[in-house]
Amino acid sequence: MMLYCRLLGAVLLVCTGFAAGQAYCQRLWAQWRAVCGFERLLTYLADQLAFCALPSAELLAAAAEHPAFAAYCPPSAASFAELRLPPPLAKTCGAELHAGLHTIALCSRQQAPQTMRTLAALCHRTAQGQYAAAQQAAHTVAKALTKLWKQAEKDDSLAWRPFCSGPWGEAGDN
């Protein structure tokens, strides 16, 4: 019975470690997707500013109807400064993005697309950092789980020996 309890404990330890690592990697992946989504929104708005002669309120209303951009565009937004930043961007480069979005609202129609593309490039660099962090975390978790599993195998084989053998280590003397 003790053998099965130890085996179950080792399996639960590995599964718990895997679940915690998986949750952490999923959180990093969601942050990366949010940054990439906001970058796509800025690229879309830059293209629309360059090729459509619509006021910013109409461009933002059209973007708000798109499901991928709805989280970042309030339906009643009248200015680019009202865009909602994803949390990872708000922490890393939120001040730069807010200043750039305020600048777009004030600059000419010819300069606005270039400023928007500059902000999209900033988001792209941040997304690359997020992606690298997610890859590193996944690698670290996989390495730690492999080490944990090997250690559990090694420790359990030593711990089970007294239950599978006699008092002096001879098999069959229990």
C-alpha cells in the first residue's frame, strides 16, 4: 500500500508542476496575443488613415465592429487617444503609446499614418519580447519537470526498496 501511495505522490507532484507551468505559459501566450492584436489594430488604422478620407471617429467605429479590435476600440470613441491599451503594453510602454496617440489626434493627415506605423513597430518590438519570454518560460518549465520526474524516479526507487525487500535488502523477505 505504501508503494502505491508513494507512486501516487510522485505522479501528483509532477502533474501539479506541469499544471502550474502550463498556466504560466498560457498567461504569457495571452499577453503576447493581446500585444499582437493591438499592433494589428494600429497597422489597420494606419492603412485606413493613408487611403481613406474618413474622420477618425468613423475609422474607430469601423474598427470597433471588427471582433479582433473590439476590445481596444470603445464603440463611441471619437479620437485615437481613447483607444484602450492591453495590460502588457500599459505596463511596458503605455506612456509612449498614449503620447503617440494624442499626437496623432493633433498632427496632419499625411503625418498620422507614419506616426501610427511607428507605434505599431513599438508594439511589434514589445510582442517579440513577450514571445521570447513565453518561449523561455516553456523551456524552463519543461526542463524543471524533466528534472523533477527524474528525481522522483530516483528517490522513489530508493524509498520503495524497504517495502519490496526484507530487512537486509533481500527480495522476498517481507
